[in-house]
Amino acid sequence: MSSLEYVQSYVRQAAQRLNIPDRIVRLLVNPDRTVKVEVAFERDNGEVETLTGYRVQHNNARGPFKGGLRYHPTVDENEVVALAALMTWKTAIVNVPFGGGKGGIAFDPDQYSPAEVERATRKFISRIREFIGPYTDIPAPDVNTNPQVMAWVMDEYSKYYGFQPAVVTGKPVELHGSEGRLDATGRGLLYVLRAYLEKVGGDLTGQRVAIQGFGNVGSFTALRFYEAGARVVAVSDVSGGLYRADGLPVPRLIDWVQKHRLLKGCPEGDPITNERLLTLECDILVPAALGNVLTKDNAADVRARIVLEGANAPTTAEADVILQRRGVTVIPDILANAGGVTVSYFEWTQNLQQFRWPTARVHAELESVMRQALQDVWTMAERLKCDLRMAAYALAVGRVARATALRGLQ
């Protein structure tokens, strides 16, 4: 089952539980628009290279399309459609006034110079500029993109439409970004997990945490959990990972990566593979890299009590069934990692109002939103007597379906 089929399956199951009419369901499972463009730009050596870019707009019943731009060789239409759909449900769960979108370019930016990445970004935005805008579709960072890339997006769009900081979120603070946006996803994971542990009578102090992925999401998750008193026993990136039973010194790992770019060679722990990390004995497993890393082949070996999904769609449908049968609690991606889009909403709001929030307000508002989202999903799980993933989809699908029906089909 592909990621798209997986998402659509949960949408249909949720709709059936809520008795949503088929005519509405058909509107919920298919994207509103799929844009595919040629991205031609000049390399540093004078050669012209052509890449393929995508922007999928899934649903805007509750507000403008919203979702990240990822730069990765695996980017294709099916992946982007599935991720755009996840954004529709994610924004509904945290109850911000957005719909779902996603986009990206199929390439590995690490194989290109910063100047080449900038030229590719600007060409991509020039090709999709008619389909995005502050009240239409608002991109944000995703895999292999960052505040600098978002700054280029804003600048390129503004060349055509004048000063428009609200066209994109995740920008540098110096260029109308929001305080607290850079670590928002990791901080949101912390708030959601704390709220869940309070429900079941637990606490984060001393919990053994393994985190796959040490990019923006993984590194900030590790740091926030470390500061909260958890024992981060393992982390990894594309070069491999580190393990230390008594807990890794996360700040020193971050310093190492800032200097050396990857974890490889870091002397702070024992080497471990990405595959081994997923099956370590620990309390909380955070897959925070790419999708489909927990599969039918390794789910039976997962020894964590809780899987906190930091990445989008890290668990396949088959793995999800296995984890449920084994009693492993999965806090799903569309709830767990929604901190990023929540603070993107705060940034968008600040840009429209031309008013800046202090960091303390951003953190307080984020915690309030994430705790309320966990409570809403928990209540739905009790009502439907189901797991948290199904409850999250039911909550989101119900909200989007009601908005769709209220707006009408004209």
C-alpha cells in the first residue's frame, strides 16, 4: 500500500465512523490541483540543468493551502499528493485556518552549490507564482529546505507582486520570520508527549529516547527532550548514529554537526546503524527522518513503548497494524509534528498584522494549541473506542467535512 493509499484508507474509515456522505468523502480524498513544472537553471560551470518541481493543493475548505517545500531525489507526484493530504488533516487537528498543500523539487541539494540551489529555488517559484500567495497557498520549510530557502522564496515572489512576507513562512527572523519557528516542530513534539504522559500517569524525566533523524526536527527534539530531563540514548542521521546507555550529551552533538555537518566520526557515543536504532530497547522512539521507516519487516522488533512520529508518514499501514497488536502506542504524525505548521500560522498572522510576537508568547501559544489538540484527539479516541491515529483522522475529517458542507459545492 502506497503512502497515498494509506492516507486515503484512514480518511474513508474515519468518514464511515462519522457517517459522512459519500459525495463529501469524494471531495476529501482527491487534491484540488496538481502543478508539475520544469525547473531549468544554470549550473556554476555554465551548463543548463532541468529538474522537475511540484506543488499540490489538496483542500482549502478551512483556509489557504499550507505546506512545505522539500528538496529530495525521491520527490514525485504520488509522494507530494500524499503529503499534501496529510497537511489538510494536520492543520484541522490543531484547528488553524489552513488547508493542505505540499511541494518540492526532485533533487539532492547537497550535490549543488548554494548559488545553484538559489537559482533552482528562484526558477521554481517563478514557475508556480500564479498558484501561491498570502491568501492562496503559503509554502514553508520541509526536508532539505531552511530559512534561507524561504527567504529566496519571499524575495522571488515579491519581485512580481511587491513586498509580500506572508507568502511563505519559516523565514529568517531578520526577514519577517517568527521567533520560535526554527524549533517549533521539536518543541511541539515535546508538548504533545508531555500532555499524553500526563494522561497515562507518566513523566518525561529519565525516559529513554531514541531519535532517528538529526536534521532540524530531530536535533531540536533531542535538545528539548534533553533539557526536559529525558535520557536521549540514541540519535542518527544519513551517516549513521550514536548510542550511549546513560544518555548522550546532546548539546555537544549539535556542536559537532554544526562543525562537521554529519554525526559520522563524533566520539560521544558508540556507532549504531539507522536500522538498529529503530529496534533499540527504549521507552520512546521518535522517527524524525523520512517516511516509511517502520515497516512490516521491523515493526515486530520495535521495543519502545511509545512511537512519537516526528516525520511525515514514517509508519507503513502494515507496521501500524503490528504495533497496535503489540500494544505499542503510536502518537501519529498529523498530531505529533503539527508544531511546525502551528508556529507557521503564528508567523503568517504576524506578517499580516505587521506585528511581532515575543518568544515567550510564541512558546505559550504553541503549548496551548498542542495540548488542546492532544485533548481533542484523546476525547475522540474515547468516543470511538479506537487508537490515536484513527481518532486523529476522525477529528480532522469531521472538521474538514463540516467546513466543506457549510461552504457548499457551488
